[in-house]
Amino acid sequence: MTDTGKGALGLPSRLLIDAVAQGLVRFDAAGQIEPGLAERWIVTDGGMSYIFRLREARWADGTSVTAEQVADRLQRQLAPGARNPLAPFLTAVDQVVAMTPQVVEVQLKRPRPDLLKLFAQPELALLRRGSGSGPLELREDARTLLLRPLPDPDSPQVVGPEDQVRLTGERAALAVARFAAGQTDLVAGGSFADWPLAVRAQLAAGALRIDPAAGLFGLSIVSRDGFLADPANRAAVAQAFDRGAITAAVPGWPATERLLPEQLDSVAPPVSPAWAALPLDQRRAAARAQVAAWGRPVTLRLALPAGPGATELWGQLAGVLRGLGVMPVRVPIAVPADLRLLDAVAPYDSARWYLASACQPCGAAALAAVLAARDASSVAERAQRIAEADAAVAADTPFIPLARPLRWSLVAPRLKAWQPNTRAWHPLNRLRADPT
């Protein structure tokens, strides 16, 4: 079982962990909070304390889950130096303590209204000796991972084939082909990179589903050397792209020029770049003049993932850059680059996630503003600091927004409980009309 404390997890690992382990809370089919190990909870002390009462639950070995175990595992997940990818967004947690054998308290340094959505992520599911507490258990066979409902010793029941889930991680092309042939009921985790495979397959009407995913899709400016050292030059690159053309191939895929999708927990509406009101031809003319004024050849390395959709995106981005007088070079997603595609679904609905995720890296003033928003001592101050950080990051231009993340699935008719949602998250035990 993948350790949730050892870095970022891919989608197959996240789905597997969510199926066999849970945190205090989890997401349901609609992307809303439902009980996990905690059967209920209250928020006290002006939002500075979350108190969870645990339900009767057992680890995979049959032993009872205790508050002390839960507190210890959560505390280790969030300790300084922890590699859990959500740890940077949970710095407001002061400590996690067991109040009684069935009650856990999470004490905060600063109020965080969005805490439950972070605790529902698979990265904060709790494992013991490599196993979790359900709702499913893992049975490995030679070909796939077989998941089945965790036995209930108090009410034994026969588990039939219809109650089991076979989980396979494979190339998108093969997964789409298997679905088209009726060999699988669900293909999850589709993105822009493999969208052409889905639309070209011979699929039944209604099989292809798109989530209204919230998050970031654009180019992180990861190198601040040479041409990209100047924020005016970074803005010149940002203003030249035709975002509508990029998203036109996918019905309903929203393009955007702003970092924040909406006001969220900021005191002000999202900041739009100064060039956003100009016609595209004027923006491109200004960008060409900015490149020409540099007076030296400009070469930019663009890191993109593999896949036919990524190749189509490369063609559009590269064509625009060449039109500006810039020489683009495509490189794999994980190698050194000047611009790297960021395609991420937001784990919770706070503007700080967008700002911190875009600020990788950013200038000193923008970074200070983002940190001030993180460290605000009240919800009202946080909202004000977030608005200031949004303005500072927009002026710095560390990120070029292009669209919102594209997430699609292939869903068989019998998976009637599948629901589109902004988290683009579909628990394996919440797919059938009568879930386990």
C-alpha cells in the first residue's frame, strides 16, 4: 500500500487508498463531506477547535480504531518536515489530541473554515501496518487489484461478484478500448492529454462524462532567468494566447485569463490582468513589440505531458510563440524547463490554494503577500490578505492561466450513482445506486 506521507500520489493510488482507508471524514459521490472514521463533529471556540466523535470501526486486522491511534497518525502526517502534499495547507493545525477513547480534537492556531475538505482527501486517510479501515478491503490476484466490502463480524453477508471492484492502472488508449469493448464499467481520471482518444472511440451515447472541475490549468513560469526575469516580459507571453481556441475542441471547457475562478474567501473579486480588456490582435502586437525590444534571441522550453491532447496544445502554444519571435522547444513534463504545464484540481475552495500553487516560484513581494494570507489570525483578516495577495501575484505573473482543469470519465449505464462534481472525485464505493 502506498504511504500517504511520502509525497504526491497518482490517481490510481489515491483511488485505492480512498477505497481501503479513510480519514475522519471523506467525500461522497457528489464531492460533499460525509462521515469517515468520525460519525459526527462540532466546531467550537470561534472556529479554533474541531471535535470529532469516532464511530465503531476496525482496522483490517479486526482490532478497534481508537482516538489515540487516529490522533497519533494525523499528528505525524502534519508534523514539520512531513512529505504529505497537503501539509503546506494545514499549517494552521496546532495539535491533534485524543480527549477520550472515542473523541479526537483538532486544535488550530488560526480559524480554517475549509478544514474538513482537506481532511477528506485520500492523502489524509489513515493506515495501520499498511492497511486501513475500509469501506473496502484489498485482495490481490495475478491480474488486477480486487476490492470487496470489508467484512462486518456483527452482520456477516455473502459477497457476490457484483459487490467487488477490480482496479487496474493502464494506458489511456488501452483503458478506452476496453471500455468500448464492454470489458470495463468505468474509466476514471481522463484529462486534456488523452481527450482525443475518448472522442474518437466508438462509445455509447452518454458514456463520456465531464466534471465541472475547479482548479488550475496553465503554464507555471518556473525559470526567471533571461527574458522571463522581467514581469513585463512574462505578461507579454501571457497575453498572447487565444484561450478560446485552446478550449474550443471540448464542449463546455471554460477558458480563463484570471487565476481565481471566483471570489471564494477573498474580500474582493478576482483580479483580471490589465491586458484582458484588449482585443487579441492588440495584445499580440504589444507582445511582439516587447519581445523585439529585448534585442536578443528568445528560446523558451515548454514542459508538457505525453498524449495526443498535449500534442495538440503544444501546436497551439508553439504557433503563438513563434508569431511573437520566440523559439519554443517542447520537453518532457519532469525535466528542467522555462514554462511547465500545471494541471491540478483544487482540493478545497480557498483562494489561498490557487495563490500558493501559482507562486512556484514568485517574487519576494508576491510571496510575502501569500504568506501573510496564510498567517492571518482571523477569517476577516485572511479575506483581506487574500485580496492583497491576488493583486500582488497578478502583478508578478508567475503563472499563465489558460483554462480550468478538464476531467472526464467513461461511465457504464449501471453505475447510476456516478455524479459530476467540482472535485472530479468518484469514490469506488459510491458508483452503484445501492452502494456498499
